Amino acid sequence: MTISWKIDDSPLRPRRLHMWRLFLIAAILVLGAASFVCKQSSTAPEADIPPEQDISISCTPQSGESGTVFTVSITLGGIDKEITVFGMDLTFDANLFRFQGANRGDLTEEWAAVDANEIRAGTLRVGGFTGSGTPIPARSRGTIVEIRLKVEGGDFSDGQKSQICIGDYTDDIVGLTPMPTCTLFELRK
């Protein structure tokens, strides 16, 4: 196939050539802008917003009398990476509470191990690892461990409040923002 150009000596030739150039430039700009718009709209707006990477603590119930066993839940939210292992310390008033045990949370149900050990009076070393279980996917929200404590502080007065706190994070949860760091339990008589 041979392409030949006919040279037109008419006075309209420069004008037609100029119009074709303008059309070509406009087409490139329009197609480039459309491509840019498509690229921008294909990214979800929430992907640009960093997730809140937090770890929190709560207890249920929040009050009780001597002999009450309550649950302290440690919850993750918005973590930007998968979690395969974690560690932390949990502190409480050893004169008021006694450690009863630890259970897996809803995010760690299939993990090889999740446990807590009292390393000194009022301090638990808490941790877990997946083993052959399923890692916690990024951006998950839920409980990783539940600690059971028993109220044994009969010498304390009605309304006595005591903090239970988490800290010293290790492994995949290093750098998380505690929200909140502590929870309160109130003794009722």
C-alpha cells in the first residue's frame, strides 16, 4: 500500500493544516484527560485515608462484688498488615484481682496458641502465634485474646475503682496506638 500526499496550492491549505493540528492536539488532550480521570476514579477514596491502627482494652462486666469473674478483652482495629504473632503485658492490682485464665479471641480462634502467664503479681505476659492457623488479615477488627480475672479484694470499700492496663507490645503489634490503654473495674459490695 502506498500513501501519497497531494500538494494543494490553494490558499485554504495552510488553514486546513492548522485546523488538523488543532484537532490532533485537542484529541490528545481530551484522551489524556480521560485517561487521567479514569485512573483517579478507579482508586477508592478510602484507600487514600490511612486506617487507625489501634489496640484497645475493655472489661465485661465493668463492676461486680467479691467472687465475680469478669472478662478483659483485647481488641485490634484497622491494622495495615497481617498479624501472625503478638505479645504484650497486661497489668492489674494483684490485691484486688486474681488471674483465672485466657481464651482465644474471635480473630485468633484457629491459632495454634493464645495464652497468658503471670510473670509477677499483677503482671501477665500475653501472646499468641498462628502456627498452622490463619493469620489475621490487614484491616481486621475484633478480639485477639480474652483474659478472665476474679475479684478477691474483700478488704476494699464499695465503689473502689481499679485500672487494668496493656502495654509493652511486641512482634506484629509493635507501634500500635492504644485506644484506650486502660479499662476500669468497679468493686460493688
